[in-house]
Amino acid sequence: MTVRPAIEINPAECPFARSLTPAYAVCIVEFSRYDRQMLIPGIGIEGQQRLSEAHVAIVGCGALGCVSADLLARAGVGHITLIDRDIVEWSNLQRQSLFAEADAQQGMPKALAAAARLKAINSQITVRGLVADLLPANSLHLLDVASTHPPNAIVDGSDNFATRFLLNDISISTGIPYLYAGVVGKHATVMPVVPGRGPCLRCLLPELPPPGSTPTCDTAGVLGPIVTIAAAVQTAQALELLLDRSAYVVPGLIELQLNPFHTRTYALSADVGCACCSKRDFSFLSADDAQADATLCGRDAVQIASSGCHSLDLPHITAGLQAHADVQIWPFMLRASFRSQMSELGLPIALTLFRDGRAIVQGTRRLDLARSIYSRFVGG
């Protein structure tokens, strides 16, 4: 955290300041915005200083990720990394609280829009927004696991179990706590994963759920308030870990339900037969570099995974697209809205292409059509 010059404290006006060291006097000024938080027993100046030095990585800037990021930034967590592969759309605005209409109109990457909002909320913290798809091959690099300041916690804002199992592998293999949460309809679950102190996600769910076996926001919808409740619980557990108060972290699963409202906590122990935390089999972290293309949850869109290219020539591709589409280009991506290309849904086709080769084809749910569009106008 960048420390601003201290404001002069007059001991006559603030007798308490007579007993403080100069460093503590600076802390009081810098942390004045957190005054009500520091009144909580167990936080104080020491706890706030700990938060200011902490690093939290948030994977996914959807509904959960937005609320968690907002709460952590306002709490004074000094370093926040945001990782998201998607762009802001109108249907996000109902529950993804860091975004405004202008972000959807411009098709801004969620990670960048969220980072800009957090910096406006709290200029005292450092926020990094990474427009990327978290994959086994790039995950440790994106999360800065091997850096001098790796995350103290990983907060889950993702929308699929493949990513969640990958984060669980990373947590157990590195020792970094992982805060899982999932929301659909009016129901939510939260589970802190603290390596060596209880179960991991695969103790509860040993294998990936088969496609179609669990409800999604596509099939069951999602109510904004349950997202906020779940993210608040998830963030509260993260803060306890950052404050080194693991006694207040739930060793199990927290269930939340609206209409009728209820909460349940299931105390769980680590499974001695768990492939991940017991047998140390990190199959999701060591998986093949490429992920399958996939339809996106809650969207008439398909993601085309990166082919491994790390620097597409976007201006060159734009020149080829302009005969067929209206194109907007940024340093990190381009967006092409095709003038006559329609999908099986009767929707116009749009292509969002990122510099690393990944793309989102909007207006369709057909993998074959999305791949065809990519092949015709991008290649590979």
C-alpha cells in the first residue's frame, strides 16, 4: 500500500496520540476510513495493518466476485487480483454490482471494469485486473503463486466446477486457503477450504458432476439478494483467515436458502480417501493445457479456447473483418458485430476476440457454428 504523508496530530487535541509511536500515528490517519471496522474486537490497528498487507485473488468477476471484491476493497485489503475471461452484458447488471450500463454498452472486459470501479472506491489499495481464462497451464502464473507476494487467500467467483476443482487443487498443493461459493436460484453454498485444517472440495464432491446433472443460472435463474448473502459470508470467512483468526472459520459446508429462509452448517471432516487432500493427486492442476470449447452459463454464447497464441495481430484481423462486420478494437481485444450473419436462435452473431487467441461468439449456443465463425474470420 502506498502510504500518504502523515497528517499532524496535536497531542492537546488527541491525548491518546502521546502514547503512540510515529508509525502508529501514521496508521491512525491512514486507517481513519476503517474506524468502525477497527472497533471490532480482534481487529484494531494491528488487524487493519494485517489487512493492508494482505493479497487476495478473486477468480471470476460475476455476481459473487463483484460483491466479494467490493467488500474486500472497502475493508482495506491492500492487494486484490481480479481474473475473468468475460465481458459485461446487459443481463449482468441485475446482480453484478460493480458494473454500470456504460460497461455493458462498450462490452468492457469484466476484470478491467471491476478493477476501475474498485480503484475509484478505495485509492489506497492496489488492484490488478487480468483479462484471462484461468487454465491449468497458466493458473499458477496468473495467481502469482511463486512471487514474493502470493495470495493469502483465493476467493471463488467462478461459474463452473472444472475451475473450482482446479482452484481446490491449487489450494491444497500450495497451502493457500480457498473460499468456495456457489449460487443458483434462491439457494447458495459456501465452503472454506483451509489446507490441513479440514475437508477440501473434493472430500465433499469427489468427481465433476455430469453435464446436465446440476441446475445452472440458465435453467433455474438466480436472485440477486442470495448472491449478496452468500458473497458476504464468503468474504467474512476470508477476512477471518486474513486476520489469522482461523478459530472463526467454519470447518465444513454452509447452506443458505431464501423462501423459506434458512441457514444450515454441516461440520465435515477431511476424507481419508480423498484423491486431492489425502492422496495428493492434483489431476485438475496437471490436466492438459487446452480446455474444451464450451457454452457459457446464462448466455447465448460459446467460448472458443485459446489455441496457445499469446499475441494476435488484432489490427490485421480487424482489416479482414470490416467487410463483414462493424468492428471496435482495443489494445487487448476486438468486437465484431456481423451485419448479416444470424444464428439458429434468430440472433445476430457477434465475435469478441482477445489478444491471446480466445474468443466469445455471441448469439448462438451451437459449438459447431461458433467454431466455424472462428475458423472463417480468425483462422486456426
